Amino acid sequence: MTSSELARRLSTHDRLAVARAISRVENDREDAGALLRELAPKLGHAYRVGITGPPGAGKSTITSELTKLLRTQGKTVGILAVDPTSPFTGGALLGDRIRMQEVSMDPGVYVRSMATRGSLGGLSAKAKDAADVLDAAGFDFVLFETVGVGQSELDIAKAADTTVVVLVPESGDAVQAMKSGLMEIADFFVVNKSDREGSDQAVRALTTILTFRVTHREDEWIPPVIKAAASKNEGIDRVLAEIEKHRAHLLKTGKLALRRIERERERVHELVEIMLHTDFWTAERSAILERELIRISAHETTSFDVARELTKV
């Protein structure tokens, strides 16, 4: 199927076309660039929400319950669940589609598990392309759900319009959030499993930490901290309300357009690095490296000098 034909079928909400288009960009086929070029004029409709946090915080449950709520409002939802890469197949390992089986049967919902494929940030660059496919297919919301380890939270912040950080009362998550940099990227926090002991203390701790960030600018968004118990479908309406409030704030202040420009800047940087890396390692340079590794191990030269030599070839 040509890129033009696939793009046309996407506009008719053809689920098979969505699956094929995502596979095309995920597998980096030669015609992936042509497809994305066809889709470019159709982008900008979907609102992109990142849901991240430590493992076991209940991100999948919140994503599922939030999707159900959006569907009651007639909104269509595309979900990209970014999993660790299987060391054997290179594919997604956790399989969030199993955990979200209930919503995945809804014709207004599309769920796709994607592998990180070794991305240092945890969120594959291809997941951003997949979000474009869902956007072009007419979905109202695109939800990213990450594995929540490493630097995936930072990637989510760069890919989403609104970033939701999910924490739990136990394990000192408030302090851990501050240490891992989550305080800087969260547009709001959800203390999930709030029926457990310590939820009020966690909310107070997070709120206190957040006060140190406040500069009291007129256009400043102060991240709220809310409670939820997603497994009991409690607090999900508040989660959606905060997403909509943040969206309204971004539109009012003109920051939504700025965020999206920055997102594309980061994306171009990332793609340039990938392309340079791919083009750099020619057969000649690989042979030089293998030869020089023996000299490095014998202390006859240094890694720095070898790198300098390779960049001159």
C-alpha cells in the first residue's frame, strides 16, 4: 500500500490502517518518511497526555479508567504503552494491551504496546511518530504510558502537552520525586492508592516541596497534587478535570504552541543524532576501531586519540 493510500485510509478511522501505519514507522521502513510527510498537514488535533511514575504506582489502571471516562464524553483515545524491550525479540515485554483488555475492545479506543528499543530515555523516538499517526487518524486524545524507569519521565515531558506523574503514599515517593527530577516535569501529581495509610502525608510533603518552585509570575502554572484510588475508580474525574484545566491554561497563555515547537526542536535534535550515528559507522571506521582496540588495551594509545582519528576519516 502506498503512503498516500495509507494516509487516506487513516482519515476514515480504519483501525487496520492505523496498525499498519504505526508498524511502518516503528520498523523504520524506507517509506516511513514519505508516510509522515503525507500525515503532516493533518496533525494538531489530538491532545497528548503523558502518564508516568515509578513501577507499581498504578499508571495502567489510571490510563484505563481515564480512557473509560473520556469515552463517556464521546472522545476517542489512542494509547501508546511504552514497554521495556525484550532482549530476545526486540518487541514490547510487558504487554499493556493485556492489562487494558477492557478498553481495547472499544471501537473508539486504540491501544498499542511499543518497545523502547534501547532508547536511553525509555520512550522510543518511534513512539512520537506513532502519536502522529494517531493524531492524523483523528483521535481526540493520545495517552503515553511509560515503564517509569530510567529517564523515561523526561522523554514523556518532551512528547506530551500535559505530563501527569503518578506516585503512591509508600516508599518516600515525594522525596524520590524530588531527587529524580520529576518535580520539574510534572504538570500535576496524582497520589494513587490513596486509600492506603500515609496518603495525606504524601500530599502534604509534595505540596510543601512544590512551594519552593513558585515564583508568583502571573502566567505561572503551579502543579496541583490530587488523590486517587484508580482501582476503585475514585478521583479519575479529578484527574481529567486537572488535564482540562492545564490545557486551558496553556491555551490562554499561548504556551501550548510554544510547547509543541519545543517538542519538534527536541525531536529534530534526536533524529539528527540518530542519523549521524547511523551514517558515521561505516565499514571502514568499524575496521579502524577493531584494530585500535587492541592498541588501547595494550596502552599504546588512548580512547580519546582513537575517537579523534575516527572523526577525521
